[in-house]
Amino acid sequence: MKKHANIPIFLPHNGCPNDCVFCNQKIITARLNPISKEEIIHTIETYLSTLLMRNTETIEIAFFGGSFTGIPLKEQETYLRIAKDYMDRGLIHKIRLSTRPDYIDHNILKHLKDFGVSTIELGAQSFDDVVLKGSNRGHNSQIIYESSEMIKEYGFKLGIQLMVGLPGDTFEKSVESAQKTAEINPTDARIYPTMVLSGTELERMYKRGQYKPMDIHAAIETTKQMYLILKTSGVNVIRIGLKSTDHIGPGKEVVAGEYHPAFGQLVESEVIKEILEGQLSENFEKAVFYCNNRNLSNMIGNRKSNKTYFEKKYPNKVFEFKVEEKLEDEVYRVELK
Ligand code: SF4
């Protein structure tokens, strides 16, 4: 039985007045027809037919893309009414949405409460004012603190989305953003590496030599540190890296920035590698690494990267990666022989 599943509804933000340098929403929106009520219902029904068969414990409708609370109120109500109807019928259990930190106020939050929204994710991106300005976000870090506080006061669960590698960003600034996120103490967080997408201001900056994307190793290292800060503070990191959607992917709209479809796995495998290596002693001939079935592929690593790492670094030793079902999620046991 699957514990939790999202039904993602992508809402391109028609007429977003902002112009964040990395965003290609305007291009996507110009190309796609606005999503209709019927399309939303069709998406929900399609997901539900599988999720209900699998007895999924909690099903959440998640409105992503653009800034939900920035779209006209009537449109918001249309979408929320559909979701609430499914919730009232007991077919879904929660509603989540994402928005900008400066599109939150008391009226907006009261409105979302009335429709039973449970989680609000804020696209904070960074807590550094220079980075926010350089990315043309149109708000400063103060507003992220204020909105986060209000969201929690109203009893919503809070999610914070962060990006690494924005203009003016550094390893230290990204780590500080993770620390500040941990201080705010949201329920969940997402971390995305910055991609240079076709048609964006960031592409023009890149072509003029004003912006240099991070290489994949720096992106993994930075994200790993952020992930560790958030995890150890009890924040649930629910997503690392972009999904391979129609709009993002090799040969599609990524002009620069090393897109990797398994970026999240690369980061998590690095973390696990450190945990495992930290448990090795000087004298052993064979090391057996155990985890539950769910974590096995991350423990072995993308394209067996962790297996290869240990075998190369310790050429005279034997390494085995095994499943021990009774182990809890993200618990790794090392047996040395
Ligand atoms: S990231 Fe969000 S707020 Fe910024 S331009 Fe894109 S849709 Fe608008």
C-alpha cells in the first residue's frame, strides 16, 4: 500500500506581472491553452483510478506552477471548488498549492482556509537579498519571514522551495538559506538547481557572459549540505531537482546548467556514501551494507556510483549491498568482517 500520493495539477500563470530571470512561465503560458475545469477533473479522475486501486492512504491535490494566490480570485475559486468537492466526497484528503511569498495576506489565507487547503508552499528561492534582487524576484527576504509566520499562524502546513545557483549565489549563501529555512521550521522543503531555460532573461545573461551556471559537482555538493541541514532539523525534504517534464529535459529547453533527471538520487546517494564510509574501521576484509528495499537503489548509487566508489577506493576489500527489510527508512547498517 502506498502511503501518500499527490495529484499534480500544473497551472501556468497567465499574466504573471513578475519577471524572474530564470522563469519560462510566460513562454509556456503563451503556448498552452489555459487549463479548463474539464481538464482538471480528467486529470484527477485518471490519477484516482490507479491510486484508489492501490489503497493509497492519503491523496493530495497539488496545484503547481506559477503563483496560485496571484491568479484572479474567480479562477482560484474554480480550481479550489473542484478540489474541495473531491475532498468532501472523501476521495482525496488534502489540498496543497504553491505561491510567492509576497502574494500572502490575511484575506488570502482566510479564503484558502475556507476551501480546506492544508499546505502552502512558498517559492522563497533564497534568503539572500542580493540573490533575490539579481534574480529579479521583486521581493526581499523579510517578506519570506512574514508570510511564513502568517501561514503557520493560520494553521497551514508550510513548505519552502529553495534554488541553488541563482545569479549572485554562492555555496555559503545557499547553506545560509537552508539554515534560515530550518529556523523557520517548515514541514517540507524542496531544493532545485537553477537551469538556464530557453527564452529567459537568464539565457540572455548567460550569453552575455553575465551568468555562469554551476557545474553538476558543485550543485550536488551545495544541495547535499542544504539537505543535511534541513533533514537534521526535522524538515522533510520532499523533492530535490526538477522532474523530467515536457518542458524540462535534455535537448528540450535547458540551454545551460547540467540537467540530470536523477539529480535527487545523486544527492541522496552522496549523503548515504558518507554515512557508510563513516562506519568503516581500519581493519576489515569485507563490508556488508544493509538498508530496507526502498533505499537500496540510493545506497548503491546512480549507475552503481557508490559501489564503484568503494571498490576503487578500497581495492583489496569486498563490498556487498543488501536488503534488511526490518530496517527503518533511511537507516543504514554496516557489518564488517
Ligand atoms: S517564477 Fe513565478 S513569480 Fe516569477 S515570473 Fe515565474 S511565474 Fe511569475
